[in-house]
Amino acid sequence: MTPRHALIIVVCLIVGLVFYSELHARPQQDGQCLDDVSHYNELTVTTQVDFATRLQASDLRAEGYHWWKQGDLERCEQAYHRAWLLLSGH
């Protein structure tokens, strides 16, 4: 392998990692509420909000789960979205 080939491989890996990290840096709407559930779960680990805010977010998560069970994925996404906005401090 020539140094030029090695450089091309390294550049491709860096570009791939940048795209991968951007893809996972913000939730992608999947229309199935799964992206919002995943983002909520990540925020519960990393958030620094107070206990009362966590309780509010947990209530919204329960609401989202209720809508998911009922098959109303739009309302599920709305509830989870409100929950993770609380957890992210917005």
C-alpha cells in the first residue's frame, strides 16, 4: 500500500465518522416514535435537570407510551418530544 492509498483511506474514515456522528447527534424522525424514545433514554442518562423536571418528563414518557400502545404514533412522538425538550433544558 502506498502512502497515497493510506491517506485516502484515512480521509474516507474521517469523513465517514463525521457523517456518523452527525447522524446520531440529533434525532431523526422515523415516524414510528422509536427515535424519540431513544433520544429520551439518552437524555435521562446525561441530563442535569432537577428532580421535578425529571418527574414531568417521566409523565410525558408515560403518555407517549400510552399513545404508542394505542397505535397513535403521531401523539406518541409529540409526547416524547415534549419530554426530551424538558430534559434538555428547553
